[in-house]
Amino acid sequence: MKFNLNEKYNDYVLIRGAGDLASGVGKSLFDVGFKVIMTEISEPSFIRGAVSFGSAIYEKEVMIEGIKAKISEVNLEQFDKYHKEKVIPIIVDPLLKSLEYIKPFILVDATIAKRNLGTNKDMADIVIAVGPGFKVNVDAHAIIESNRGHNLGRTLYEGEVEKNTGVPGDIKGYSAERVIHARYEGKIQNIKKIGDIVKKDECIATINNNEVLATIDGVLRGLIRDGFYCTKGLKIADIDPRITEVKNCFTISDKSRAIGNAVLFTILNILNKRQENN
């Protein structure tokens, strides 16, 4: 994908975040030819590692739905090499210190942190944010609704998206009870793995010899990385009650695709409007 650039920008799309929802954005943009680079923290705590390009932080490289991502230094030559190889570079840069070096034409904040971690609309020619905590024309040129429901994937060019509800999306009548949080502090030792069928009250892991029990019957869709040091209250697992759909654990979710496609639409819409105005 080529842009009409000036000396201020390179033709990169920098995605802040590389968890499961950000990975849906990365896939949508990479599939159509954008030169995607994704950032993460040094020890991400995502539970859906099987569908998070950020898992490359731990594994060095990962493959999700036919797209490879690899850990990378902050180096333009290495980025270009990876892009020629059809690989998404993943860099450790939680504070976007590399922004002035990379000079992305487009910045997408997909951390889903429920608050703004420092993104503003002057960081790139086009800045798009996903989820609550941002204001249009202050923090970003557009914001994508991330809350499940009627407005999921809707683009806002003014105002703010819905506030964080703090309640997980409903799946087959289960909401908060399908998400498991750490009741203890310490390193987790996983007994089960992502994709396993579990029964309610079955032990899926231990934290300092304290059992972590399944809260419902279902498929273990998400589980934090084995050996991760958990703080009390940290989200560590997610159970999908749809037992017959194990494959969903290893593919980009409907929500991630909706957000990813919304970001793609928004980029094209902004570019088209600018062209019309010129």
C-alpha cells in the first residue's frame, strides 16, 4: 500500500498493542498490503496468546491464520526485510519512544487499555484509536467502538465511544462468570492448555499451590502464559461455553475481525475524503 508521502512520514502503519483485538487489526491491514508494525510491552499478560501476534515477544515468531509475526529490533532495514518476507515485525516499545524514528503514516492505538496511555492525533498523519478513553480531534482523528452489541465496529468522527462497562460480552447466557481472575499472587502453573474442554470446578492451574478452578463447563479459550507472575485480580483465563467450537480458540474472533475491518474502512474513508478536499 503506497501513500502520497512527504518527508515527515514513512509508509508504515504502527499498531500500538499486539493482543488478540489488536491482532485482528493487524491482520485486516496486513492482508490488503499495508506495511504493519506492532508494539508491545516486554511481558504482555494477554490470555488469548494463540491469536495474539504479541506472543512473538515470548516465542520469537508466531503464525496466525497464515500470517507470520516475528520479534524485531527497532530498525527500518529489518522492518523492510520482514515486510518483503510477508512478516509483521513486533517490537517492544510500550511508550512509543521509537515513533520519531519510525515516522509512521498511520498510528492505530489498539491497546484496549480503557484509557489513553499517551496517544494524540499529532503522532502520525492519520491516528485512529480503538475503545474508550479517547476524544476525537484531540487524541485521534477517529475512534472505533469496541463494546459488543449494536455499535461494535462503528467509526466515530466526533465525540467518544461508549464507556467501559466492566462486564464481559455475553456468550450463550454467560458473561462475567466465564472470565477467571487470579485470587492469589504468584507464578501460575498451568495444568490445562488453550483448547482443552473443561468442567465446572475442574482445576485448570495453580498459583502458589492454590487451585484455579473452571467457573463453567466449556472450552478453555484463553489462559495466561505458564509461569507468568500473577497479581491478585489479574485476568488469567476465559472459558467459552460453546464446547463444539474448539477451533475458535485458534482463529481471529468475530469481535477482532469487526474492529479490524472497521479500522481498514476508516483509513480508506479518511484518505478518500482528503483526496476529495484536495
